[in-house]
Amino acid sequence: MPTLALCVPAGHAAFAGHFPGRPIVPGVVLLDEARLAIEAAQALRVTGLAVAKFLSPALPGEALALEYTVTKDEVRWEVRCGDRRIAIGRFLCRHEASP
């Protein structure tokens, strides 16, 4: 199972309102970072989100690991911080044609 490093820097604009005094990585930011990382690593385009479950908050600057498995039309993924599961889900995807 491929693994990619993710990190949302403490200076990310989303932390200004999510939540003042106790910032956590917004789910939408985590999803976007995961999508971008997978698309950059694979010859595919994410076309939708089938399911996402957020299990534990991620804090600003934490080193996160994105593990994923690609099949014909989906990517199953999990974000972890050490042994702690942060989120799991499944993206729908389309494989890009090779040149």
C-alpha cells in the first residue's frame, strides 16, 4: 500500500476560524490535501467522494501519513498520525490516458 506524507502547516489560513484557541485541521482541507497528493502520485483524476469518516482531530503542523489503494474506479485511503487514525474514506476516480 503506497504511503504519502501530508502536513497542513500551522500558518494555513483555515486555522483562523477553525477553531480559535484550539485549532484543528478542517475536514475539507484534509480531503483536499489527500486528493492533491494522490492525483500527483498516480495517473488519475479524483471525480468524487464516495465516503469519508473523520475519527480523530489533526492538529496544525502534525506529520500525517496518507495510505491508499487504487482500484479500477476508486481510491480507498486512510490518514494517520502515528498509530492514531485521523480519517478514512473512498474517492471515486478516472484513470488518465498514458501518452
